[in-house]
Amino acid sequence: MIRVVHDAGAVLAPLLAAEAPGSDAIAGHLLATGHGRVWVDRWPGARVVAVEVADNWLVRGDPDAAAGAGLADVVQGFVDAPPEFEPLLSSAADRFDTWDRVIMAMDLRPGGPASDTPLPPSALPPSALPPSSQPSGAEVRLLHSGDAGAVAALDPDLSWIAKTWGGPEGMASSGMAWGAFVGRRLASVACTFFQGQRHEDIGVVTEPEFRRRGLSAAASARWCLDVQARGRLPTWTTTPDNLGSLGTARRLGFRHVRDGVIYLVGIGPPD
């Protein structure tokens, strides 16, 4: 595989055009933020494209060409790829597993299916907008660069929330992260984990001692409003057994779009 250093936009153009809810937004995130890497089997005329952002991979193209180009020697982490790539990825990895995912999108038209076409906030009926009230005993607000220390102070098990922005400083200053503060403590964060061209996929964490207080829902609701204001569609990706995450998403107006599978290449399932 060949690392693409220049003209990443041209390489990623087909992926951007086909962007669907979920980790398809990885390609757009790389272009928008500069975080990540792009690999191809050859250039020009790439038959395989692999995009990586913080160990999250989006792989598309011809699996036969991928085998000949050494894709399996490059890819390790959370991999979104068509099922035709599974034999190649599983045979070359010292550890391989699958991770079931549920992909949801904001239902902008009450009573109808989840829409893949964002509407401007002014066109949305009030009932379609998630609540923005402050939860009791907490302040929910947009994070700024001065909050990087609060993000860095999160439980180490929650540090993954900032990795697609290059770390706490990048996420805090992105303008795409909302935090719920209890006193001076950052208790919950809802942020854009992948910033696509049409969709933004959420990342949400809450400190263990502050869970079941509605903090993640409140921060996520404010995030949804911001995403809509940017003209993009909020999306929510989780696991089928994460009933708390699924329940929060549904209460905010997210509806099921599709089920998916992430390949865990060289890593084990997340805790």
C-alpha cells in the first residue's frame, strides 16, 4: 500500500460522494480536521482506499487488489469494510473479532423514517428539536480551548473521546463538543467523533459517578442542535446490547437506519 501525502481530496472524492450515516464520515473527518492518513494500492487509478483516523479505518474497493497490495500489513484497529474483505483481514491478523453496531440517524420528520437529508433548523417543527434544558445541579455548555485540562482529567477509560481530534486540546477547541459540568468537574461530554461532509457521528462519555442523571442526554441534545445548524445530519452509533445508549438516542429522536459490523483487526473487543 502507498501512503497518500498530497491530493487526498481527489483520492477520497468517491468515498465522500457515497457517505452514509456512521463511520463513512471518517473520510470527511480527515479532510476537515487534518487528523488521519490515507493509503491506496496505486495512484493514479486507485482500486483500494484505506482511511485511518485514530485507529478507526474506512476501507473500500477491490479486495483482490487489496490482497496484492498488502492491505493487511497496514490495517490494524477498528475496521469498517465490506464483508468481502473479511477473509483477507482475518487471515493476516494475529487477533481478529467482529463488533456488531447499530447505526441511527436523527429523525427530522416526526412519524417518518430517519432521514438522510438534513433540513435547516428553521424548517424543523419544534417537536423535532431535542430538549436543551439544563439538568439539575449541572451546567451544559460548549467547550472551548480553556477546557482542555478538564477533558484531560477525565477517567483514563474515557480518554478515547478526544482521540479523533488529536487529544484533549484539539477536541476542546473544535467548537463541536458540549460538556456537562458539575461544579468545576467535567462530568459528561458529547462531541462530534467523526465530522463527515453530510453527517456527524457522535461520541459520548460520562464519568461513572455521574451516570443516570441525564447529563449525557442534555449534552447530546445541545450537540444535535449544533450539528443541524451546520447543515449536517446527527448520527448515533452503538452496540445492540448497550440499552442505555440506545434508549438515550431514541429519546432524542434518533431512529434505526441499519445494522453493521466493525472488524477488530489485531485488537480485542472494547470493554
